[in-house]
Amino acid sequence: MKLRTRFCKKSSIKASENAAESTPQPNNYPLSCVDWSSNEEIYFVSDDHQIFKWSDVSRDSVEVAKLPDDFVPTDLHWLLLGGRSSGGGKGSDTLLICSSDGRFIILNKSARVERSISAHGAAISSGRWSPDGAGLLTAGEDGVIKIWSRSGMLRSTVVQNEEAIRCARWAPNSTSIVFCQGGHISIKPLAANSKSIRWRAHDGLVLSLSWSAQSNIIASGGEDFRFKIWDAQGANLFTSAAEEYAITSVAFNPEKDFLLVGTFNMLKLCHSTGWSYNSARFTAPSVGSFFTLAWSADGTQAACGTSTGQLIVAHAVEQQLISRNLKATSTSRKSIALRDIANGSRDVLDFPQRVINFGLGYGHLVVATTHQVHIYNEKYINTPIIIDGRNDTRVIEVGKKYFL
């Protein structure tokens, strides 16, 4: 399993397959606000106040809105009302952007500001929609976490102390919040009269958090050059070896047991239990620290924002399935190599669209792309059956006579 990345330069935002072709621009603002508005589009904004949309189809970006000059963004998160599985896109999706002066704004799909609210007495470090879509949280450097309705009405103040909150995330079931202050991590249940859990997590500041929807575990990255994995009661499940630099970002995949870890000039793809599949290093050009990581809703791509203002899109490749004499390996975002181990034959199957998922069994390979399903028989590999109009296929099970 490996990561394959491509750069997206922000001046023209042309994607490049060769990292050496993309060089950091001088005076680029750090890119710490990045998220997917669908499985094909990325929104991002930095200190230049411009909101851009980058398309995976056109490989180009357009400016969709401009923020006020006194609004310096610190976090960005899309609420996709089409559901976690759909990737959004029903016209009522909503964008949350937080600022360094304690304000947050809510924008509609057309990037028109619907609400602007002064929420905190200091910078908002995290602003996140709840997984159930019922509301949002804001966490600030004033040591306060507040819960708001989807329309921006204050519901409650759940945490209030004097220590700055660096990062906060929802539990997958929307009933608790995990947040970090200094070297400590805390879990705050939202039920009445429930007690918080707090523990010392890292030597130095905790810089990033992620709560897995797949396995209900928490990942943290810190200034001690390590990333760690915890259960929902705060017990340590994994501690990494020390990297060369601080771990500035972590993100669990929403669909698969992957954890993406970002540090200075390096991305690491890990299993959710901690062990590493592969590392991607960036030295020519240097991209700096990875400030933010965001997986697409279908779990096939990750958008990454860096301290030099680069937008980088990563894909997990070399995923393998083996069934009897057949081995299928994803070699790129649009191709799969099918090998017959018995006779040594090998075919490379290219697809017009990005591969979302594939299944192998009983002499058949079933491949789902963004809008099609391709069915291959090992005896007639050059004449697949193609079904149009199927999108967002998450699970493929191949049986002896049927597939699901």
C-alpha cells in the first residue's frame, strides 16, 4: 500500500503528476483551511481571504468568494447534507469558516454568507459540524467550547477554562467531544451530569486530533515528534517511534482502516492500528509542514494543505486482492493490474474514471468507478460488461453466481 500525490499550484492551480514541476511560490500564505465539498471538489482558503474551489475533473481552480479583509480564516468544514455516503450535492450543503478574531460565518453552496457570529474572545482553533448534522462546535484559544444549532443559535457552553484549546473533534455518534490543551487530551460527554476524562498524552503540545468513525479510536499528533492512538476511555493503544519533526496533522479515513499522518515535508499512510504502509517525502520542492488533512467522503482521496501554501491531493494505491489464482492490484487512480499467478499472464486494465472500489472472486473482477461498474471474467478479460449510472459504490461482495 502506497500514497501517490500530486501538487496543485494556487496561482494557476494546475495539477501536476510530477512533483518536481510544481515549485512553492514566494509570499504564499500557509494553507490550513481545506475540505471536500463533494468527492470531486475541494474548497480552500488562506490568509489572502479568497475562497477557491478546485475540481478533480478540470484540474483547475476558480475563486468562488472573497472574505472581508479583517476575517483571517483558521478552520473550514463542509456539512454535506446528502449524507456521509453520498459526498453531498443537493444544494443545501453548508460551509463553516472560523476566524482568528473569534468569529465564524456560515455560507451556503453558492458561497453566500447566511450568518456571521462573534463566538469567542480569542481565535477559534476548531469549527466542526457534528456527524449527525444537527449542529456545530467551536473551540477557541480562550479555553471555551460552545455548541451551536445548524442555523447558528447558541445551545450551550460545554467547556470553559483559561487554557487555550488547540484542536477539538466530535465523536462519530455526536454524543462527545475530544479536545486538547497543552500536552493533555480530554473527552467531554454531552450528556447531563457526565464526567470528563483527561489524561497526559504527549511531551509538549498536542497539535492535532482525529476520531475514527470506523473503529471508535482517537489519533493524536504532538510536538514530541510522535503520533499516538487511544481508545475512547483514554487508554494508549499505540505510540509511534519519534519522527524527525513535530506531527502537525492526523486524519482517519471515513471508509477504510487508514490513518494519514502529516509532519514536515512528509506524509505517512498507516493502518488505523498504527503500523505504517508507506511514507511520501517532499524534498524537491520543499512543501513545509502539513497543517491540515481531509479525506473525501468516499475515502479514496485526501486533500492536504501545507505551510508554504501548497494544495496536495493524495491517493492510496497498490491495494491488493487475491483469490485463488488471480491477484488484482491498483496501480494508479484509474488502473488495475490483474495477474494470473498460475500461468504468469498479466493485464493492465485502464478506466476512464477514478476507481472507487473493486472486488475479486470466483474468476471475476468487479470494479466500481465514479459512474460505472465494470465486470471482468478471467477467460474474457478484453470484453468486460459495463453498467452505467452507478455511483458511489462502497461495498462489493463477489459470490459464486452473483455479486452484490
